[in-house]
Amino acid sequence: MVSLIGEICVVGLGYIGLPTASVLATHGYRVVGVDTDEAVLGSLETGKSHIAEPGLQTLVEAAVKSGNLQLSDRPQPAGAFIIAVPTPVRADRHADLSYVARAGRGIVPYLRPGNLVVLESTCPPGTTRDFLRPILEESGLRCGHDLYVAHCPERVLPGRILKEIVENNRIIGGIDPASAEKAKEIYESFVGGQIHLTDATTAELVKIVENTFRDINIAFANELTGICDQAGVDVWNVIWLANQHPRVNILQPGPGVGGHCLPVDPWFLIERFPETTRLIRAGREVNDSQPYRVFEMIRALTRGVPDPKVTILGITYKANVGDTRESPALRAIQLLQADGYTVGLHDPHATQFPLPLSPLEDALSASDCIVVLVDHAEFRKLDPERVGRLVRSRLLIDTRKALDVERWTRAGFTTKVLGSPLRDGAG
Ligand code: SAJ
């Protein structure tokens, strides 16, 4: 069902704004996509997506070609405005709402009575009501009277955005019930999942709670790596067996937690409720310290090797994405470099290059220790015999249980999987 709102202005054409604008444009809306980055607009105008995400290129092309997705460096009058801008965390661990403020002020001159404004960006509880609302009211219009205002947090998983944007259940929190109903008109035109209506602050909390739950669950798995190392057992096996219980579902350990969501959103709770967030803070600390654990593993395995060269496989924040934001791999690499290690880096997916990368063979050449930090599909296909001929020492650390360790030990690699006993290379 297409709502009576025919024109939608989407402010921010990043990981969420671009897919949202494109989906709306292919569902009968006339959409103006707004971004301040000229390079982004230039590439989109030719139908080229600046974001690597399965299926997005085809969708953007279709949206632009149909004429339903127009691009602009400033907002235009519309029936509804969707704000999808970043809400990073500042160095003092408080939310940086400057992008939300700028987006809000940017649409103020175009607001008309009866308009709807939806904030999709993840933000601390109270932001829509106490921060965005006063900005929008600079227009002279009153939220809840002449303006509908709602928070509809995005919930899509990078790597599966286009599937999840349509299939996931959505939460819509209105500044008043009429605002939630108004926003539902838009989302029900393309969302196949259920749409739950609530108030704006509840919706903000729900979103942060989801990511905080995941962060704490991963922290538990990461803490188990230390316990299992000391107990001399395999953490992956312990978790797998525990998960056979019908009410246990522990996530996977790894070199830490990255991306622009999980390492950020729990701070929005800690910032607002410092006295009642001990567990949440502890989870953050465990996950933030995981790159140090990896660094210590590398130091232990390469002890005695003169001037060791370490080869890092994978620098993105997780498997099969190009995004390196808040990647725990980068922290581990910094620790190695600060300690004087020569480091070769290879990543077949990274689209941002915070550090110089090498082709696979160069990165492996004369290496003393291979360290898998991301479980990209490509790494599973590596042939240990071939790799063995390129390296200087056959040492392997796998922080994601990405490789077939039996094969690598048979090929002579002494192997340490995170949270598992060391295996000596055969022969
Ligand atoms: N990770 C682990 N172990 C696991 C799962 C993940 O170490 O078992 C690590 C990943 O390697 C990565 C980090 O956690 O470094 C985050 O990855 P992710 O796949 O868990 O999540 P994101 O950040 O890509 O997307 C999350 C999702 N939130 C939830 O699943 C609750 C997504 O649905 C949200 O829309 C997104 O945050 C967001 O934008 O908030």
C-alpha cells in the first residue's frame, strides 16, 4: 500500500539512507536523496553506488533510472523527511549528535504543516523528543500539532541490508500516537515484517538494547577464551556444546568487536545512566581488550624468532564486508607495529584503506606468523601447502576459527586457534 505521502526527502545517503531511499523510490515514492558529499552525489548521479553491499548497485541503478530517485545537496519540500545520518561516539564516550542537529536544521526551512519527520539514526534515549523536536520547532510549527515526528530505528545487518530492510520487523516510536501511525503509512509500503508502534523514547531504547545485548553476549564469549586457555580446553567446542541446551545461545569469540554500531551504542546507555550500567561497561571493556589478547598470542608464538614478520589476513570489522570502521584488527595491528614487528597486510574486501595493503603473495612472502583476524570466505580456500612454500616460519594464529586447522597442522604449521590449545605442526 502506498501512503498519501508521495514525496519523501531522505537526508544522508550512507549505509542506511541510500538503501532506504532506493527502496522507497522503487516502491512508488518520488524521493529526493540529500547528501553533503559531492563525490557521493556525483557517483550516484551516474547510477553508481558508493557503498559495497550485495544487490545495492542494481537497486540504485533502477531507482535513479526510473527518475524516482533524485539527488541533491540540500533538502526540498516533501511530505515526509527521513533523517539517516551518523551518530558516532566522541572521544569522551558521549554521543556526537552534531549530524542530527545539522540535518534537522537543514530541513527546517522546508517544513510545512502536516509534514512527517522520521529519525532513523541510532541515538541516546530522549534524543527525538528533547533534542530533535526543539530544532524542528524552530520552523514555528509545533510537533504533535502541525508536525508528525517519529523515531524508526534501522535494524539491518551489513552484508544483508536489502533482505533485512524488507523482511525485518520494525519499531516505530512516535512523539505522539498520531506520529507513529503516520510513519507506519510509509514503512508498511515496503516492510514485510511486523511493525510495532510505541513512543519515541522506547523505540530509541529498544534499538540500543538490541546492540548492547549482542555486545555483552560476544563479551561473554570473549571472556570464555581466557578461561578455556587456562583450563586447556577448546572454547569453540565448549560454546557449541553449551548451545545444544535449548535455552543457551552464546555468540562466537573473536579478536574484538567492531563496526559503527556495537562498539558505539552501549556508550549511549552508559552516558545517560552511568550508575546503572556496570555490566554494559564491563562488556565494552572485555571486547575492547580483546585485540590485546591477540597481540599477546602473537608475542607468545613468535618468541625467539629474530625480527619476526607477521602477516595479517583481514582488516575489516567482520567477514565479507569492506567496512573497516572501528575494526579490532586495526587496533591489534597498531599494537604490533608499536612493538617493532614488521607487518604485512592483506584484505580482499577492504574498501577503506587506513593502512597500506599488499597482494596475498607479497603479504605472505618470508612471513614468520600468519594471523587470521577476519573470516573472509577467501581465506578458507587457502592451500596450506602452497602458503607453506611462501613463508619463512610455519606459525599460524586463527582468531575466528576460520581455517581447517587439521589441514594446516598436517602441512607443518604450528597452530594456535583463539581460546584453544596449541597444536604442533606435523613433521
Ligand atoms: N562478532 C563477534 N562474534 C559474533 C558476532 C559478531 O565477534 O558472534 C563481531 C563481528 O566480527 C563484528 C561485530 O561483532 O566485529 C559486529 O558485527 P555484527 O555482525 O554482530 O553486527 P553489525 O555491527 O554488522 O550490525 C549490528 C546488527 N545488530 C544486531 O544484530 C543486534 C544489525 O542488526 C544492526 O542494524 C546494526 O548493528 C546497526 O546498524 O545498529
